[in-house]
Amino acid sequence: MTRPPDEVVLITGFPRLGARKLMELTLESDPDTHVSMVVLPKVVEQACEALVNLPKSARSRVEILEGDAAAMDLGLSGHEFRQLASRVTLIHHLAHASYVGVEREAAEYTNVHGAIEMVELGRACERLRCLVHHSTAHVSGDRSGLVYEDELDCGQGFHSPVQESRMKAEKVMRRAMPDLPISVVRPTMLVGDSITGEADRFDGPYLLVMLLLGMPGDMPVPLPTGTDNPLDIVPVDYVTRAAHAIGRHPEAPGLTVHLTSSEELTARTVFDLIAEAGGRRTRKSVIPTQIASVIMRTPGLERFVKEPRAFLQQLASPSRYDTRNARRLLAGTGIECPPLASYVDTWVTAVKEHLRRRRDDRIDVEVPPVG
């Protein structure tokens, strides 16, 4: 019988950007480590394409398993599940529903059932050192003030089924922590790569960029009230490096870790940085109805126009996040979150390119070819 590799890392959520970057970092930094990925059937082809640019030596250490991280036994056959459980030494669970508009049933299935299945896999694993559950700081819901890393269910309300279901998923992990080596990482508002600008989906804070870019250049952009609240943003490349280091840290099991920028920016400051990068001006006031039609022409901004206050509540809140566990586990690694000002131009450029492609696609559909 072939001896399994010393280190086998299971990553769920592939080929989404965070899972892909974690796979690449693992293969690059741990040359003897193998990576297994449970991938939904509908994206297997896309997942295989994402491996094409890997060096051959790295590609040979990647295994794609067609399944579903939220299904019983991860949607794998009994043999596949047992083989996986006998080999895995580290799990990074990134498969989750995070889109604001997702239906409650879908959010509960992906987030809560996914957590349950990861715990079941963890119990079956023979060599597991750590199960890293990728959550979000926004499980704090509508809380205000300082939120500590060991706090979870404090009677808070939630702005969306996503927030509530991800809090419930953490509760599943908390109940299993006495028996399994589980660590939870909670990034704040997650955006794309700070170097390349690449992103999975242009929603959340990206809609603010679209709002600014969608306004006439000579018109100050009016902003809803509530812009004095904190708005903490972290790019996916920082979160990837931090989660990778945490998963390897011997003291990580049993801890929940907030990953923040540590900048303590307000939403207004973030808006002003975006506006400057996009060549726009802002002014603090409620969006008047007479310019709603202008904003509505920017794809994806319907929710902002219809419910500007609710939209902002999901971005900026009166919460701040304690980071003592993060500071301890990342001390000496050199891993730090880049300041927003250092990559806001990259962020805005990525949104401009996204909007240009959408306009080009719309023209291709609406204008038939000549001849």
C-alpha cells in the first residue's frame, strides 16, 4: 500500500479566488504538501482550467474531487470519503454563501450544513492537525462597540440571512472545539487582490466604487447618512497569507481570530479615498430622488438606490474588532494588511475594467453584426 504524503491539505470553495490563492500559496511554500479540493460538479471544468498555469511539479500534487462540501460525506463515494479522511492533515473550509441577496434556505444549506459536514469529516480524520473554518467578522450582526474574538452569540440581530447562517456555522464549530483542533478566522469586509485587483464578484463595497464612477464627473456624489461608522476592509491576498500561517500554528486550535486592517477608517474616509482615485468628489447628504435615475444606469446599484441605509448598515457598522489572537499568532511572520490607500487605485481600475466589459457585452448582444 502506498504511503500517504506527510501533509495533505483539503481546501473547499475552489475555484473561488480565496480558495485558489490558498491552494497556490500552499503548493509554493510547502513543496512536499499535496492538496485535495472538493469541487461542485457544475464548476469542475472551471476548476481544472484554473490548474493549467501551475508548474507541472505543483499540478501533480493537486487532486480534484467532484462533490459538495455541504452534502452528506461531502457528496463523495464511501471509498473516496474514507481515503480522504485517512490522508488529510489540515482542512481549510472556504465554501460558503456570502452573496447578500442569497435566499435563506440556500444560505443555511451551504453555511450551516457545510460546517456540520466539515466537523463530521474532522471526526473521521486520522491525522488532522487543524480545521480552519473561514468565517466573517460580520457574525457580530448589529452589535456596536468592541467585539472580542471569543464572543459569538450575544443576542445580536442580523442584516441578512448570510450573517445569521454564518454565525450558526460558527456555533457548530464551537460545539466541536473541545474534541477537534478547530480554528476560526474572521476577516472583516473582504475585497479582491491588492496587487492585481482580481475579485470574485463586484458587489459589497465595490458598489460604492460603481456609484462614484457612475456619476457625471462634475457632480459631487451625495452619500447617505451613517458615514462616520467604521468601515474595515481587508484584501484577499492578506487574508490568504494570514489564514495559511494560522493553520500551521500549533497554538491556533481552539482560537477564533479577527483579521482586520487595523486602520480604523470611517466609511466617509473610505468613500473619499475611492472618490479621489476615481476623479470624483463627494458630499455628505441623502441621495435625492432626482438623481436616482442617473445612478440606476450603473449595473448592480439597484439595491443601493432602493435601500441606501440598509446597504450601508451591511458595510459600515458601529462595531470594532479585538485582534489579540491575531497579533499573537501572526507575530514574527511579517504578515501585515496593506493600507487601503496603497491599493485603492488598483481597486478602482479593476471596477472600471469590469464596467467596460459589461458595456461591451451589452453592445455585442444589442447590436446585430452587419452582413
